[in-house]
Amino acid sequence: MDLIVRLDSRQEAALQAVAHKFIALHKGDAVKALKEMIVLNGHLQGRLDGLQAPRRRP
């Protein structure tokens, strides 16, 4: 993971709001929310990797 993302204050505030909502969906359990986010990101990364893989011609 070599990508560093820099956010301006508006983006940071929006991200913070989404994070609070995501934790609220997990009844305030930040660890449970983090675990789910890690799993979701893993699934999405797998799909992206599949899309970016060189395509073979049949």
C-alpha cells in the first residue's frame, strides 16, 4: 500500500461524517465497523485487480 491520500479540510469533514455513520450502523462498535470495512475493501480490491488483469484472447 504505497499510495498516500491527502485530504483538504472539506474532504476530511465529509470522511469523518461517513465514518461516524458507519460506526453508528454497527451500534457504536468501532472495531466491528473497522473489520467490516477491511473485508469490504478486500472484496473491492479483488474485483479491481480482476478488471485490471491483462485480458487473454480466446
